[in-house]
Amino acid sequence: MDPRITLVTLGVSDVDDSIRFYRDGLGFPMDDRDPDDDIAFFTLEGTWLSVYPRELLAEDATVPDDRTGFSGVTLAHNVASRDEVDAILEQAVDAGGRLVKPAQEVFWGGYSGYFADPDDHLWEVAYPLLTED
């Protein structure tokens, strides 16, 4: 198997609300779509996959791992500065998302925070501190 992820599909409650959040709110480029289609595709740059203990990931996102409020999956977006982390978290909230964990220094040496999209899919926005500011 070629080790790559080519498509992540989020189950959402309302496709049009999700389009407004991701395309209009966060600026994700969207492929052309027939208004009657029940799916929308956003063109993204390359992706990474990591594995991390479920209970520790829930703890990092500050959500319970009771299988009702946490799916065991988070999506991550790395940026080049702390200011970008703060700006993207604010943009997500302005677009209708919910701040889950305010940006802060984290145990692995970075700076990150979490937001939830309108369907409570968790996104981490992180500055990995690969170099000193």
C-alpha cells in the first residue's frame, strides 16, 4: 500500500452549513458542485496522519473520552507562528465554529488550541516550535 491519505470525509448534519463553514468561513477552495448533490469536495494541500493514544488525545483536546462527545479522531493544521494559531482559532469561531481549547503552550513543546466545526469535528491548530521565536 502506498502510505498516504487521499480523502478524509467528515459526516456532517447539514452539507450547506458545512460549505458555509469551510468554504465561506475558513476559505477552503471547493470543487464545482451540482446544488442537488449531497456531497461537497474541498481541494487541500498534502496531509499527514499520526496515531496517538485515544485517551491522551481526548485529554489534550480537553474533552471526555466517553464515546459520546469524542470520536477518537482529530484533524490538525500546523502553522508558522503563534499569531497564526490565534488568528485561525478566531477565524473558526467567527465562521460558526466553537472554541474547545484556547491556544496555549503544550506538553510536547508547541503552542496549540482546538476548535470544533458545526458538527463537533475537532481541529487542532498548532505551531510546532521547531525553532525558537
